[in-house]
Amino acid sequence: MKNNKLNKNLGDEPVKLEFKDVIAMIIAAFEVLFPIALVFAGIMGLAFFILLKFWIKG
């Protein structure tokens, strides 16, 4: 209940996102998603290599 009194003034002014804020959020999302995409691409590349090397003998 004590936090309600402290947070009452937060609704007075809307939050404005500037260009730097948007760029920072895009970079943060990129830093999180890019390693996941790299791992997925590596796993898919390994799977294709195994398929081509062992199952499709030609």
C-alpha cells in the first residue's frame, strides 16, 4: 500500500520514447536473439551435413 502513494505521480506525464531509446531496445533484442539464431543455424547445418554425408551417398 505504501507504494501506491509513491507511484501516484507516475501517471501525470506520458513516457516519450526518443530515437536513442528505440535504437537501444533494438540492439538489446538483437543481442538476445542473435546467439539463439546462430545456434539454430549451426544445428541445422550439422543436420544437413549428416544427412548429405551418411544418408544420401552419392
